[in-house]
Amino acid sequence: MPEISRFFGIIISMFFDEHNPPHFHARYGSHKIAVKITDLSVLEGHFPPKALSIVREWAGLHQDELLKDWETARNQKPLFPIEPLE
């Protein structure tokens, strides 16, 4: 699962062989979630509220880049890193 960003102990990644809807995965300690790119809803998993807020803030700033990486992954090509939240 290629990592596309990392910030505040949160790791964002995307699989190459994923199913729709377009989404990304986030890990924070032992917590894992899958987040739908278009509306930032949690598809599966659980995050602490503060960490989830940070992930949604970051994803909201980078939705276009996330969708481009989604298409890139679907075409089995290397993903582009996305700037972390600072």
C-alpha cells in the first residue's frame, strides 16, 4: 500500500487494486480508516475525533490530488506524494 502523505503521526495511503467509491486509507497508531474522497465520510474503521478532524482538514485541501492519485492507482502507475498538513 503506497504511502502518499504523512503528518502528525498519521499515514495516508492508497491501494492499487481498490474497489469504488474512490477512497484512501489512514493509519494512526492502532487505528485505521478508509475515507471516501468525494465527501470525506468514513467508509470503515474508527479514528479518535481529533485525528479524524485533522485527516478531513487535510483531505479537503487535497481532494483534486487525491482523485488524481486514485485514477493513477487504478492504472497501476506510481502515485504522487501529497503535501502534508503543517
